Amino acid sequence: MFFVLSKTAAFLLLPSNFLLLIGVLGVILLMTRFRRAGLRLTVASLVLLTVLGFSPVGGFLSHVLESRFPPWDPSRGAPDGIIVLGGGIAANLSADYDAPMLTSDGGRITAIAKLARDYPNARIVYSNGDPSLLIANAPDGKYFEQLMESFGVSLARVTIEPRARNTFENAVFTKELVRPKPGERWLIVTSAQHMPRAMGCFRQAGFPVEAYPVAWRTRARFTLGLSTLLSGGLTSLDLAAYEWIGLAAYWLTGKTDALLPSP
């Protein structure tokens, strides 16, 4: 039930979707006796979409999340294992062309090339099931394995966790799979914007991990500035809002240890 509700609520509450729905409602009301209310909703939708799309709000909200956990410090020594969260492989495109295709979060995958070389004894776990609600995605575990082979990584080191549909299930199912021993050090590799929610879920599941953020979308030093593309600004805002909504929902349902987990 949580999975269905979370996917539905997230879709409806994304700023661009929410404001578009308000605009559609306004247009409908224009054809009724509530024409004045409809006009107000339509104008409000258009103005807010424009303002938010060109404003730095999305970038700021993203930067707060991305700067929460600093880059991993290798001076602490070699990890025993590396967990890569899904989202970096475009599963359906990969299936269409029978070749690995990366998404904008592909940094989750490419980071393994360096980590596997630097820490040849570390186990590697790829955790990703099908997160779609209506249309099933193609399984992407084999494409992850193909990429590992292209990086020169032995598949004997790689374990695929194929059941997790969301971040909390990433934590629970990966812990069940690897059964971490006391004193072992595990890295979790995911996008910097997603890292706070991921860390909160793994902590709540009782699996201590160290953050290895990748795929930043904002500069290390954030500066206010207008977006040059309406679509780009809205995309940035939607991505940030998705994470903030996820953090709130996971915290309220006890799936993360804090509203905004910290190092």
C-alpha cells in the first residue's frame, strides 16, 4: 500500500504536475458559472509555472540536499563492500537496443569503475527492482553486469539484488542479502540529491553504511541566478521536490531515522 500511495502522491504533488492540474481545473471552470474562479486558477497556474520555472528555487532545494553529505574520505581505509542503488541505468532503452544505456544518474554506475579498481577485495552489490507503478520496466541487472565486465570487474565480486522497488526496500533487502558482519565497512553509492533519504533508510534498517555521493546537479558553492530555460528550471524543481516529499513521507511512516538525515 505504501508503494502505491507514495508513487501516486509523488506524481500529483510534483510542482509542475500540481500547477498544471490547477490550470486544467481553471479551464474547465471557465465553461461553467464559476468562470471568475476558473480565470483566477488559470492565471495563477500560468504565473506560478513561469516564476518557479525561471527562479533558482529548484536549484536551492537541490543544493541543500546535495551538500548534506560531503564526498567520501578515502583516507579512512578500504571498504569491505560497495552498494550501488539503481536508477543509473535506463532499463527499457537498454532492452530496446540490447546495450547498457545510462540515465542522468549514471554517475552511480561509472563511479564503480574507480572504486572496484582502488578496492579489489570489496564486494559489489547492485540493488534495484522495478520501481514503476503501471508499466513494468525491463530488468536491468544484466546490463549492470555487462558494464562491470567492460570496466574489467570480475562478476564473481558482483551480487544483484533485484527486488527493491524503493529506497527503504533497498536497505532492507540488501541487508538480508549481504548479512553484514560487525565491524565491516560498507559504502552506499547514490546520487548526492538522494543520499539523505538513502542514509536515513539504511540507518533505520540497522545497516550502518558510509555515504559515497555522486552525480551532483548543483555547484559546490551555490549562487542565486535565474534559469535560462523554463523546462530546465521546472525539472530541477520537480527533482528536488520529489526528494523532499520522499523524505517527509518516509519520516512520517518510520522508514527513515530523521526528516533530514545528517552525516
